[in-house]
Amino acid sequence: MTNRETLEEKISRWRHYLQRKQAITPVDVDELEDHLRSHIENLLGAGLDEDEAFLVAVKRLGSLDEISREFAVEYSERLWKQLVLSPEGDSASPADRRQALLAMAMALAAALAMKIPALFGLQFGEHSPAMPFYLRNLSLFVLPFMATFFGLKRRMWGTGWLWLSLPFVVSGLIVNLMPFGARSHTGMLTAIHLPIALWLWASYAYAGGRQPGHDQRMNYIRFSGEWFIYYTLIALGGGLLMALTQFLFEAVGLNAERALQEWVLPCGAAGAVIIAAWLVEQKQSVIENMAPVLTRLFSPLFAALLLVFVAAVVWTGNPINIQREVLIGFDLLLVLVLGLILYSISARDPQAPPGHFDALQLLLVVCALVVDGLALWAMAGRISEFGFSPNKLAALGLNLLLLTNLAWSAVLYARFLARRIPFIRLERWQTGYLPVFALWAAVVAIFFPIIFNYR
């Protein structure tokens, strides 16, 4: 029996289960089956096999119908085993083994790429004079291998590889030919913004060498959120392993700190990027139930934080002190809020009606808007008094982009809550805005050093 025939048998079993309950009409069963098949096709397009796609789709459909939820609960043990273990038990399929070997090869290549500069006397280390070089090139040591993993997994052919490699090659030439000084502010801006631009460009490989559309960009947002969770867990485990390693070697009078800092830390951090990507690809939607939990936990916390901050500013009348560290902190806060909003959108069922959590999301967006406005006001005063600098202009541009994104998101959320537009309008606004962030990041990374004479 083929995989497709097995899938049809599972759908038929699910349909009979609903009919046995005698609490749902045949018309409703047909409608639910349409929803189920739509979910399955989307999951198959995202890379899951037929068994995984069916079980995850049933779990998703549980939020639409009580009986379907019972079916999902009844088969929850099999669902978990299906997602965590391979379908054949302890023996993985040849395709799974090939993907695992490909991921390990790309991770090893990224780890080795981190040490190639050491052959030319450029050592990695906190106090090393070569550290600015490593920071500017960090994304170029890692992201090409992640994009290659996506391209090979999606079987990208032809000119797709040329278009994929072109931005990486051009970026590598530009950032290494620019005459950055040892304490160049524009060099640090390049180190911060280039990974953002190249990470978003990797979505081209994620889409199989095609210009990503709305669905692919939303899938890439989901992937990025899940990748962040996996990478954080790997980093925490790696940090604990390094601490234990140093402890054990110190117990016998040996100092492993240099080896850990120069080899284990950079190579492990680079390789973990690809391993985390492989884990997300291999077990997509394993943590899809974690996404709503995380967003529902942190959305009210961030909203409360921003509300308290705005109230404190109004109560005390103290302006925001725009120093470089404060500037970076505000930008990081607003980017985290936007990331939380994006992850919330990606984890939400677009067919579900407006609810209390959507109202909370609107509150979070409005609070972020107010904070962004306060930061822009303080920033404008600082610029008018002391003039432009690379950091201020980069922060100003980012805050204006965030202001535009958040303002229209607030309008769309309000209209959705009023049931005047479907939720897909908000999704399309966010996925359509991603290239704007990528373009700005590329401008800051490549053109700011030239504009400000590499200072």
C-alpha cells in the first residue's frame, strides 16, 4: 500500500469515528474533512510525510470541533510516538538518514569555517584583536551552509544556486574589503545587520529556489521561531557541558579554558545553527503546541512591562536618556515585541474568530507603538542637539520601520476584532513587510560604512 493510500485509509477511519458519535451531520463531516485535507496539504508542502501530516492536522482540527479533539486525544500517544520516533521504530528511513548526514556535514563545514581564519593568525577570543573581523563575518561562516542544507533538501537546481550564492559572495567581498578601524561604529553596525539580511535571504533556499510567497514567508517565520527555541536549548546544554568540562579538568590540575574558548565555543555555536535547523525540519510541528503557550505566556508579560514603563514615564515626567546602550536596549525590546507578535500570528489558526487573546495582542501593539513614539521623540531631540551619527541614524531608521509596521498592525487588529476583515489580511501585511526589514538591514550593513567614512 502506498503512502497516499495509507493516508486515505486514515482519513476514512477519522471520518467513521466522527459518524459513530452520531452528534454531527454528514454535511458537517464533509466540511471538517475539507479543513482536514487543507491542513494535510499545507503540512505536506512544508516537508512532513503523510503519517505526520495526518496526525498533526487532526491535532490542529481539534480546536475546530469537539469530537475531532476527542479523536486527537484518543490517539495522542501514537501522535507523540509518530513525531518523536521514526515510523519504523528504531530504524530511520533512508531519506531521514540522508538528511541527518547532510545536516551533520553542513554543521561540520560551518564549524571548520570558523577556524579557517586561525590558519592566517586570526584567533577567535574575547580579547583577540581579530574579534571585530569574526563579528563582521560570523553570518558568512554559518548561513551559507544552512542555506545549502535547505537547497539540497528542497532539491534546488539550475540558476537557483547562482541567485542563492550571489548575496553571500558580494557581502563577503564588501565587508572584508572595507577599511574598518579597530573601534569602528559602522563596523559594529555591519556585524549586527548583515546576519539579519542574510537570514531573511535564506528564505529563498527555504522556498526551494523560488521567490517566497505569503505562505512560504509565514512558514519561514514559524521555522525561525521554532529554530530559536531549539538553538536556545542547545546553547543552554552546550554552556552546561562547557562548565562541567572546565570543572573536571581543573579537578586534575589542567586548564581547559583556552581550548573551550578557541575551539569548542565558536565551532559548537556555528554547528548548532545547522543542527537546530535540521531538528526543526525533521520534526516540524512537534513544538507547534509550545508556540501558543509561549505567546500566551509572554504577550501579557510584555504588555504589562510596556504599560508600567509608559505609566512611569508619564508619572515622573523623566525623558528617555538616549545613550548608545539605551538605544540598543530599546531597539532590542521593540524587535522582541515584533518577533512575539509575528510568532503569535504564525501560531494562530487564521479561520478562528476574534477572541480575548487577539484583544491582548492589540494592547501589546498599542503599547509598543507608544514606547516607539517616546523613543523617537527623545531620539529626534538628541539628533537636533548633537547631530547625526551612524548608531543614531540606524536606530532612527529601524524605529521608523517599526512604527509603520506596528501602526498598520494596530489598525488591522482593530478591524479584525470588529469583524470587518479576515485574519489573513494581518498575516499578509506582516509577511509582505519582511523584505523591508531585510532591505534596511542590507543598507545599514553595506552603505553606512561608506556614508560615514568607516568611522
